[in-house]
Amino acid sequence: MSFAQTQSVRRGLPSLPLGRTVKDFLDYLIVEAGLSGNTVLAYGRDLKGFIAWCQSNRARRIQQVRPTLIREYLRALTVEQKSESSIKRCLVAIRMLLRYAKLTGLLEDDLTAILESPKIWQRLPAVCSKHQVVDLLNAPDASEPFYLRDKAMLELLYGTGMRASELAALKTSDLNLDIGYLRCLGKGNRERVIPVGRAAITATTEYLQSLRPRVARPGSGDILLLSRTGRALSRIEIWRLVKKYSIRAGMPRNLTVHTLRHCFATHLLGGGADLRSVQEMLGHVDIATTQIYTHVDQERLRKIHKQFHPRP
């Protein structure tokens, strides 16, 4: 028995395999913390690599995990050329696991207090011009069988700033197209109401009237976007469709569903919308998260100044 295990037994602390502790932690995030399934899956992916690292370094219990081991793991991720944002996300997952261990009595000491977060440059999100977005929205071909669905999907993504997972879960009962609003269930099961513009209303109404009734099946339920078999269109399928149409429209190859969310926010702020309203529509808890889009717009202004000013 190792020193750490011996100490944990003497103190009356449970000594469980690290994998079991992580599983219990992920269950806690779902049942007690109320985090979304996608968020918990992301934590699980980040911690899977950390568990393997710990076990290869003979740390098979949470009591054997020390700050030096965590720092070595983060350095290993750097050597593997993981992105700075990925490394920071892994550290967040490890911090939460350690806090859970302290909360449940698996650890006596709060190790998070002596773990420093890596300082990273804040990267501005990729944003397309309004003309580029219009090209993407017009990419679906009217001769294609699922043109109406895909047109509604793209218009809703850009017109509301919803995430792919939020759109995949959207129900017909969440829509009030007569008034021009929809109800969205976001991260942490937080509900918000988002206005819907005319273009998105028109495209969604045509889809609801013409195509959805033809593909709906008894098990389709109330889900808005349906596949050709009548099941709910998944988040991954939405990502693939957006990629398909972005390539067709000649957009940058790194364009994703989230790029449309960035465009939604940046174009609103560029048109004069106030930051607080954009925060509400995006579903950000902290307005500091929304402020990144003001930096994007400032960067655009800087480029315009450099391009056109006689003395750049």
C-alpha cells in the first residue's frame, strides 16, 4: 500500500480507483449540478486522458494525484502541441474533479488553491462578412428534397444565434412565429426567449407547412428538424449540413455552426445593438463572455483604418 493510500485509510477517507472517482464525479455533474449531457461528455473526454496519464505514473487513486503530476500532464499536452484553449479546458475539468473530491471527503486538502491557470491569449472568433453569410444562406438548392428543412435550419442558426445542440432540441411548440419569438433551452437547462426575423419565419413556416408533415412519423414527436426517416436531426448532422453548404458557397473551410453564432452577435453589435440584449439572446451568464464580440468589431475597424487611411 502506498503512502497516500495509507494516509487516506488512517484518516478514514475512502480509497477508490481513480476511474471510479471520475465516473462518480460525472454522475454528480448530471444529477446534482444539472449540467447538460454535452458538457458532461466534454469533461469525460478531457479526464480520460488525465486518468491514463495518472495511471502510467502509478497514481491510481485520487489521493495520489499531486499538483506536480498535474503540471507535468499539462506540459505533456503542450509538447503534443495541443491548443492553449484545449489545455485550459483540461485544467478546468481537473480542478472541478479535485473540488468534488474535497467536497465528498476523498481529499482533505484543496489542491486547486495551488494550481495556476495557464495564461493564454484571447483568440478572436472567426466571423464572416454579411455578404458571405448571405451566400451561405442561399446555398441550398430548391431542387433538392430537403431544401426547405435546410433553408430553415440555416436561417434559424444565423437569425437567432442558437447553438447546434439547442437547434437540434428545438420543438415546434417552442415556436411562436405569429409574434416572432422562440423559446430556447440552453446550457444548464437555462431557458431564454429569442426574437425571430422575417427571413427565418418565412423559411420555417414553409418547412412546417410543406415538408415536415411528409417526413414526420408516429415517433417523431414535437421535434422541429427531422431527418429523412422522421427522427430528430442530431447536433452532428446539423454540423455536417452547415459544412456541406459552406463548401458549396465557397466559404472558409474552417466555418462551423458556431461561426454563424459569432456572426449573429457581431453583426448585431455592428448594427447598433446593445451588449446586454445580445448577451440575453446568446444565453451568456457572464457579460464578459459577450464582450469578445466588441473586440471583434474593433478589430474590423482597425483593419478598415489601416486599409483606407492615407497615413496608416
